[in-house]
Amino acid sequence: MKIMSGVARDALELPPNQRLSLARFLLDVSDGETGFDPDANEAWEEEISQRIEKIRNDTAKSIPLEDVFANLDRRFP
């Protein structure tokens, strides 16, 4: 368990985007049904970076939360 606490401490020292990448990677390789695809991971990282940039630049299009839930209710009654 001492090793895990060291790993966790090191992970928490990473910048937020690297922590997210590490978390995604660990989840991907932990899922026994799917294999790890570095190309797909890279594409997702690019997509996420573009979305974050749009949010920072205030160019992202948002959807009101009520609309999101209404859409979910329609799709999954």
C-alpha cells in the first residue's frame, strides 16, 4: 500500500490535463473488454483540448441543463 500512496502523491503533483490523461489511460487498460489504442487516445486528447480552448475563448456552444435532461428523458424513458 505504501507504493500506491507514493504513486497517488506523484499523480496529484501532475498538471490537471496530465492527471486526466493518466486517469483515462488507467481506465482504458483496466477495461478487460477493450484494448488500449494509443491513436484513439491521442484523438480524444486533441478533441478535449479543442473543447477546453473553446470554453476558455468563450466560443463554446452550451445547452441549458434542462434541455440536456429532457433529451436524456426522451432517449432513455
